[in-house]
Amino acid sequence: MALNSITRPTLLDVQRALDPDGTNAMVAEMMHKVNPMLDDIPMYEGNLQTGHQGTIRTGLPSPAWRLLNYPTTASKAKRANVIDTCGNLEAWGEIDEEVFILNGASTAFRLDEDRAHIEAMAQEIATTFFYGNTAVDPEKFLGLAPRFGLTTAENGGQIIDAAGTDTADEQTSIWVFAWDKATIHGIYPKGTKGGLDVQDLGVETSETTNGLMRVLRTKFNQKFGIHMRDWGGIVRIANIDTAVELPAGTVDLIDLLIQAYYKVPLRLRSTGRTVIYCNPTVKEALIKRALASDFTASATGTIAGGNALSVTQLESGEPMLRFWGIPIKECDAITNTEAVVS
């Protein structure tokens, strides 16, 4: 499950291809800084105006050993049609025209003022990616936690139970993805523009109960969803107790990661771009685990711990944590308030 070279278009690649002036590409880069998952998600245009309809394989044919003069029975793969819809996320920004003029009518100033909207949208997409439930919020897209929410479901074998039993909703999860078009990828509706669309609506009059004001108005819109073709490329390590067991060090995170590694079939480990995601609480525990192990520092600045975890000091000062060479990325959207998955 080594990290393969990036050969699949990410959200930033899509946006750069559509915006030669670089403006929206800059916005996409901002979103990546807030949500590192956007560095990894392959993005493809859906085949529906509302999302994407795909066919997933739910079972393999049944070959048989044949004797001479004895026939065998024909068989076929089992398939099912799945439709994944996109959510339509929108925000509006306004800047007082006089404030804009006082700041030199600078595009950079306006973009800086809009940064909060960009960050808020990136965080909302990341949260929905994991926890969006269209049965409760039909305007959103279906996230991963509802898809991997029952160990007794057809894909329940891809859920690893970390044995947390606290009923106060103080659990968290680690997610392992083998990103690929054949496993899971992002989608945007057919005929639309991938990524965040930022529309400069110019100077307009804002009417409020207190009166009128001339403002520079910006509209932000992003249509986003996910399509899962093969759940074998996704593993959820659920029920990690963040209240008692994780702080006490009684959760064997290394063993759980090894289990997750082998939950992904070899055919997907060798072709997908594999990344592990966890929240800051879990990453801190893993960093401590790596540094607490017997380790040796190499000339490259890599500290190897327990022959499984490694920490590399980046130029930015942020440590890069890896498990058997697979990057472990921090994602704030993964909460410490999950219910127990059973």
C-alpha cells in the first residue's frame, strides 16, 4: 500500500484546467490548506445533472473445475446500480464599497476578506464528507460514516472495532482510503464546473431594515459529492475512546492500523493512492507512540519508531507522520463525539 505517484485529477487540477487566469486556482489552493483531503480526492464529472449513476460489483462469478464429458454451469458477476447525488453549497459575501476604496480598491484585499467564506465552505464540505446523512439532511450529499455505520451491513467487514464502549458519544475514527476511480472519488454534476465557483457580482445596493448601502458582492458556490464503486478501498477504524482509553494509552493503534492495512485487498493496495486520515487527538497519540518507541535518527531527518511509524520534519516545521510509508494526515472534520458503531 505504498504511496503511488499522483496520476488522477484532483480538485485543484480540475480548477486549474478551467481557469487560466489563476484566480479560482488560488481559491482552490486556499481550500487545500484548510482541508488537506482535497489534495487527494480524485475528481470526475458525473454523468447526471444531479450527480452520478454507477454500477458496482457486489459479487464474483463462480468458476468450477470440469471433468471431461461433464458440463459446468454458467455464472456471472453480481452488480447493482447506485446513484450518488451532489450537494449544492452556497455563500454570499459583502464588503462596504467605501471600505474597499479606502484599502486602495485592491483585489488582494477583497480576496483576503472573502477568505473566511472559503474556509467555512472547505470545512463544511469536509464535515459532510464524513458525516453527511441525506436521510436527515436531504440537501447535503451522503457521507462516509452513514455508509460505514453498521458492522452487520454488507460492507461491515471494512469496519474495525477499537472496542470503545463509552456511551457518552466520545468516540472517534481513523479512516484509510485507497483513492482511485475504481474505489472512491469526488463528483460534480454533468455539465457544471468542478471546484469552488466564485462570482464577482460587482457593486450592488444592499437593502436592510436600517437603510441602503453600496457593497461589493461575491457569490460562492460549490457542487460536490462522492461516488463509491468498491468499498474494499475504504476502512474505518471505529470506536476509539478519546475520553479514557486513548489518553491512557490502552488503545493499540499500531495493531489497528495493521488490521486496516490488510482489510484493503492487494489489488487496491497496489493501484490506489493510499492515505490515512485522523483528527489531531489521534495524530498526537500516534506521534507520541512513534517517539516513545526505540528509534534511530537518520541523515534524512526521519525518525523510525517501532518499524511501523516514522516522523519526518518538513521545511514548514510541521511533522509528517507515516505508517509503513503511508502518510497520516490530520483532519479537523473527524470529531471526538461519534457514537459507538455496532
